[in-house]
Amino acid sequence: MIVASQKPVEEIRETLKDYKKVLIAACGTCVTVCLAGGEKEAKELAALLSLSGEQEFKVVTPERQCDAEFLAEFDKDVRQADAVLSMACGAGVQFMAERCAGKPVIPALNTSFLGVNRDVGYWTEMCQGCGNCILEKTGGVCPVARCSKSHFNGPCGGSSNGKCEVDPSIDCGWQLIYDRLKSLNQLHRLYEIIPPRDWSTSRDGGPRKLRRTDVVTEEV
Amino acid sequence: MKVIVVGKSKYRDAFQSALRDAELEPVAVETAAGLKNLPEELPVVLLYDANLSPLIMEEGAAEKAVSVLKPQDAVVFLMDRDEDANPHIEYRVLETASRLASAKRRVTVLLRSCRAPDERFDDLYRIARQKGVTFIRYESLDITENEGIYTVVARDGKLSVSIDTPLLVDCGEKPSWELQEFSDALRLRTYDGGRISGNRWFLNQGATFKRNVRLVDTAALSGDIQRIMPALVKDILALEKPAQEKTAFVDAEKCAFCYTCFRVCPHSALGPDHGAAAMKVNDLLCEACGICVAICPASAIEFKAASPAALGDKPADAASGEPAGAASGDKPTDDTLGNKPAGAAAEDRRRTAEVPKETAGGKLKIFCCENSAFIIAKEALAGTDVKVESVPCGKDIEIEPVPCGGDTDIEPAPCGVNIDIEPVPCGGAVNAAMMANALRSHDRVMVAVCCEDACRHRDGNKRCIKQVERLKSRLDSLGYDSGRLSYVRTGVTMVEIFKEAALKALAGGEMK
């Protein structure tokens, strides 16, 4: 899922200072699960920002801000507000902004990564959405997301005792790959050279689009 | 009524027989795997033969061990190292120490706390002192070993004592992998190292954090099963009804199925309902602590009255499905809490939540844990004008203004100052939104939670304090006076501490 964290509250207040009526739009999916932008966080933020007594806040929670139908339910609330504080990921904030003509839409979160929930309140990055998955070659551990340098053919010289030179709290991605392949009895896979890759499927190709033509009957 | 008897204890057959005599149906389960697919709320008796040092358990073993020592060698019994010793261990240690001291041995008992202040303990302690046993209370220990000689340095925060001994008897229970396996299979919340009761033996022997699981430490019984049977049977029969008149309720429409409640519930009362793609509360296991209500990121959990069928003989109005004194503060103004809402109201509630309007409040608002601070609030706040904001289900409180002064030595409470009290089922039921909303209507806000280790919901007190600290830091970031928000750890006998904290909060200070 998409993992995000809330911006410092003083930064949020600064971005909202020119608006009297603020609609706080929580998001009911990924950022709810990662405790950053769900209804509970939105209510807490509203209560905290209301302490000044100078602004009015209303909290709404679309199921997702990345689907127009869910946003449409709140068009009326948006019209009544001077600005919208979106507690969605960057995608949700932008989609909300597209819909709110003439209305400022302000982000409340810093969208961080695609990750997993390892424990209560603890998430780690697992995927960078590069658009060309090779997890079958690397024992199910992603060299793009989990090696700090995104190396494809083994660790750099900064791997020490299984840890990364970037930060000793980071596991070396290639150590993880080695350990996992060893446990699968597939160490021979390490002899297979992964060639330099075409990053056009990732960010190098510019903003990406996806279409499933089989579910489309009229071209958009 | 079926009762699962878990474990390979040598007393298992005797227990099963005693349960049958009480007209219950014991079902033996020997392995953790055998617990799979059983209904989670079935009563479970977890039989456990604690693995303790033979020097305190076996007759003559201690004498044999010291017989090879030099006459001047010290013998040290170490208690409470990982968790507070069960009373029966304390008795055995005192008896053994007295016997060795009688035989002219230098005996020292190191202990962190003694929580068995009964007559038997008093007698054994007095005898041990008379025989010459030295007792040292410690807060922290350092133990080093060199060629068979242990050097124990015990500190109590002010002084330290160093003892060299060739015989250091650790009187704690050795970890049991089998018990750990059962705990995992039963989803029992444990402390670090898999300890089930932690330092809570003094509160309720044999209680676990899961209401339907009783831990029976057979080492404590010395074979006398009948001694605990009446209480055990009573506990088992109580499981036919919910623990409280209200339980947590998950609104499946709002639930994000994130498992946060599942992971934090100290009583393992929530489980997945895959059909509804939402979490579901097991009413019979819910202890209505409100931790899940406070933490749910989708605000999908609220309190409702326990189901009429489950409550049985309760009056109709107590089981009407109306909200039951929910931990309020951030509840929506349309106030459609309660059983699963339907239609337009449900739809509206799912989508919008009004920020509560600022209301005129008193000088100080205190969120009081019902298990500690709420019980002593009347006595502690005598003299002030106390208003109880909402009385929780099944509880009654009478706080009336009484003359200033009181019978304590500390500063009297000021007359006529408005203090609003909101009882909460646990400190963990208070979230940041509730506190921030209270700060909008009150000059000061305080949260009063139970002491360290005394939370009956495991870590609700710690959760609350972390929420307070985070909110204070956010208040600081916004340039507000974070001293308006404070907390105190208290207990039912700590009236003066509660009072002092409340007066300090009124004055804008905080307890250190």
C-alpha cells in the first residue's frame, strides 16, 4: 500500500492561514491504514487547528480520493469551503485538485513509499513501482527498492555485516537476496547477469499511463 | 459448559475430574495445534507446572548444595529478577533461607518487592530475620561470574551493596517454550520474554489478559486443587455473559480492515470477519477498555450496549442498543452511535464528521480512568465544584461540593473552581482528538491513568501518556502553552498524588 506521514502541524497551519473555512478531506484507504490521513487523524488535526478559534473546519472521508465517484459525493462540501486540506497521498491530492476548479487544494501528508506494515505503527519500503519486476530472479527481494543504490548484480563495497553503508539500520538488500536464494537452494541465480535496464518503464519514461483495452468499449 | 484443559500437567486428570464434579465438561488439549478451530471464547484452563530451581522446590536439595561450600561462603537467593515472584515462591524462599541460616550459613535474600503481605508471609519473614537472614531490596542488579564465584551488585537507587557468592539461586521461573506456544495459539498478550502475568500476581492470581483463559500454576498449589476450584468455576461460569454492559462495536461500513485494533487489543477480543471484510468484536471477550475505539484510524469503532441475549437478566433499557456512555469528546454531533446504523443516517455518518463546537467549560477537565482516578476523585477534589460529564454504564458516582480544606496536609483545593470530570474505561481510551477538543473548552486538561504495571488493560496507561506527549509536542510546534495539558499516574490509594496533580494542573504546572 501507499505509505505516508503527516506534515508537521505548524507547516499545515501556515499553508492554511489565508482560509477561513477549511474542508479537511481524509482518505479511507491506504493512508487510513498507515495512520496518516484517516478520519481519526483528520479529527485530531481539526481539533488541534481549531484551537486558534479563527478558522472553521469540517471533516469528510471519501472512501478513496483516487476515484472520481467517491470525490463527487463531496462536491457540495468543497463548494462551501475556502480551501481543501487533502489528507490523501499525492495522487489523491492532485485528483481532488483537478476536481476543485478555483479552489486551493493543500496537501497534509508527505507521501513516502509503497510498503508493508510490519507491526503496529511500523512500515517499510518494498517497491518503487519501476514497471519491470524481476523479483523472480532475486528470491523475492527487490534490488531496486531495497538496495540503496538499486544495484542489479550484487552488493557494493559498502555492505558490512549485512548492513548498508547509507544507514546501519538498513539491511543490505543484496545480503537479503543472498540469504533468501540460499534458503531456496537457488544461489546459482546469482551467476545470471542482469543486463543494464531500460528505465523507460519507470520515471525515465515520463508520467506513466495504463489502459486495459478489454474493459474499454469507447476510446477516451 | 465445555472447558478446554490445556497442557501436559501431571495434575491434568485431577483437574478434569474436579471440573466434572462441578458439572462442567472438560476437554483435554495437549498441544498448541489442538487449539486450532476451537471457538475463541470457550473457557480455557491453562495448566502449567512452573519450572523453578530445585533448591527451593525439593526438600533437602538446598542443604545438599551448601554442604560442599566453605563455612564462610554466602548463599544468595535472588527473587523478582524478571518479574515479581508469585507468593508461593516467596514462601518457599523464606522457608529455605531460614533453614540454611539455622545451620549457621550466611544467607541473603535479594528482592525487588514483596507483594504477599499476608500473615503467612509476615510469620516467615519474622522467623527468617530472627535466624539471621539478610534481606536486601534492590531496584537494579549487576551480576558477574569469575571462576564459579558470582559477584552481585544490588542498587536501590541510593546505595549499592556487593556480595560474592559461590551459590546464587535464581528463584524466578525458567521460560517454558510450551507455555509460549500455548500463549501464541490462544493469542494471549504477554510481557517481554513471554511472561503471562508480568508483575501482576498481586492483582489477580492466574488471570491472563484474555478473559476466558485462566493460568493455573500447579507449583503454587502443592497438589491442593480443591483450594482454587470454587473461584475457578465461578470465573468459568461468568464467561456466559459479557464482562461489561457495553462492548466495542465495529461499523463494518467504515472499517478499513487494517488490523490495528486486532494488534492492539489487550484482550484479543477482535478478529477478522472475512465475509464482511471488516473486524468484528467478540462480545464475550471484550472488556470495554476503549483502546480500539481511541486508536481506530477509520473511527469505525464505538461502544454499544452488549447484546440483550448475552446479557440475559439485565433490564431492557440497559440493552436497548443505545450508546452506553462512550468515551466521548470526538463523537460526531449527529450522535448516531450505537448498534449498526442503517440507511441515510449511516451513509451520512460514514462520510462526514462535524468538528464539535466550542462549548463553555470549566477551569480544568480531567479524564479519569474508572479503575483508579475516578474512584478517588471525590475525596481528592473536595472543596471544588466538580461536575461529572457522563457517567459510564453501570457506574454511579456522587460528587458534591463540600467545604474547602479536607483532611490532608497538602494545599486545600480552592472552593468553587469548576472542574469537569470525564470517566473513561481506561487511559488508553483517551485519544489526542478528545484532549485537543477539551483544550478548546477548558483552560487546562489533565489525564489521570493507572500506575505503571497496574493497567488492567495491559498498556492503556502507557498508550495514553504517549498520546499526551505527542499532543504536547504538537502544541509546542504551534506555539501554544503545552503546560495546559498534563497527566498523572495514580491509584485508588493515591488520593494526595491525584489532588496535588490536579492543583498543579489548575495552577498551570505539571507533576514531575
